[in-house]
Amino acid sequence: MRRVLLAVLLLVGLAACGADNKWASDETVSKAAYRHPGPATLTLFTVISNRTGGGAHSALMINGHERVMFDPAGSWAHPRLPERHDVVYGITEPAVDYYIDYHARITYHVIRHDIEVSPEFAELAIRLVEQNGPVSKAHCASSVGQILRKLPGFEDAPTGYSPKKVMTYFAAKEGVREEKFYDDDPHLNNTIVATGI
């Protein structure tokens, strides 16, 4: 009986560590598709604790034939932004603003790093995140680093659990532009700007 109980507890524990398995329909993803008119771009978002200075989350936005957000193990969502295994579609400018506002609050700020890439590079990045599958909780930086390692010029990206290490690596690339976003919303961040999505 004790072995059965231990086996059940192990399965419950593994289920708690599992990844979300969201899979929007082809029609929903197709309707949401949006391509930003700017150049092909790879964007790293990093959420930083205002208390400790440590990294709390990593995500990649890619602008190729369409703009998508790879938000591994993230809690960010919107009913008009379909998701497939941590890849979110329909990333318009209001959606980007919503992503930043969702994460920036009195306890965290968001750092955005953009780098222009070739259209072929962007398409490869989109394929890689779409093929990645769902990411388990606390593996955001690791999965972003693993995606970067498969891209030309990023083969030595860190793949550990530190969003800040991934950010420092990315920020050192030639041509990267940086923006920081602060907000004085309360920690639970119940007031979020999500208009126009």
C-alpha cells in the first residue's frame, strides 16, 4: 500500500511541474496573424526584480512573416491572442504594450532588447519556437537559451536558469537596442492596459 501511495504522490508532483498544453485551432491562429511593418527583428524581454535585481522571466518576440511571442512557461494571456505551446500569435503593438504592462509593476521592471536580423534568420527562429513544444514552469531562460543556441551567431548562448545571464549575453550583441519599462502598479497588477487588442 505504501508503494501505491508513493507512486500516486509522485504522479501528482510531476503533474504540478508539467507544462501548459494550449493548442489554438488553425483558423484562430490564421485570423490572428500580424506582421509588424518594421524590419525582421529578434526581441528579448527580461523581467527583473526591483527588490533583488535578479531575473524573473525571459521571452522572445520574433518579427518575420508574422510577429509572434515565445513566452515559455509564462502566465500572460489574452482571449484574442491565440497560443500554441507557449507561442502566442497576433502580436500587434497593443499586444506588446499589454505584455510589458502585465509584467511591469512596483516589484518588477521589464528590459527590452531588439536586434535586426535577416528575414531568413527570423523565419528560422519562428520555426524553432513553434517546434519547441510546451515549456515546464521555471524553464523560461533555459528554453530561450536553447532556442538562441540553434540560431547563427548565438551558438554560445547560456542555457541555465538565469534570465539575467541570457539578457547580459543578448545585450552584448552588436547592434542591440535597449529599453527599460517601469510601472508603479501594485504587485498583484490587477489594473492592466489591454486596449485595442
